[in-house]
Amino acid sequence: MGHRPFNIPIFLKLDSVANYCANSPWEALDYLDVHWPGARTEKFERARAVCQLAIDGWVDPEVARDAVIAAARECQVLERSWRSMPAGILHSSTHA
């Protein structure tokens, strides 16, 4: 079940010029673990836990999506849609 996509992806701020598209609980958990810019609040911890439950097949992916959106709103990293990078900006998807 963990690889089932969300019905609608979640767009999250990645840095000042890019954003991140989470299409599934697996991708959302990656964002939470690797890219989360804010405090590890109760909503953050709940989002992590529910994403893991969705990956393990215990809850529907949409439950995880709702938890991630709640945490992202609290941290103010929720985007409405894909944000294109400004011309001339190159972005690497590799992690340093």
C-alpha cells in the first residue's frame, strides 16, 4: 500500500527557489525526514508516523496526506501548485 499515490499530490516549499512534489506517503516521508525546515512539532511527528503507517499498509494514503498537509500548514511550507524556478537558476536533485 505504501507505493499507492495520493489522489492529489502535495506541493511543499523546498528552498527559496524550488518546491517538492510528494506523490505518495513514501515521498512525503522523504520530505519530512530530509527536507523539513521547521520544528519537529506534534503535527510533524504525527505526519511522520501516519506516513509510515500508510507505507506499511495500515492506513489509507489519504490519511497520511491529510496529516502532512496539517503539518505543512503549521510550518508554512505548503504550496498551492508546482512553482517553476526562475530562468537561469539550476537546481540539482542530488543531496550534498
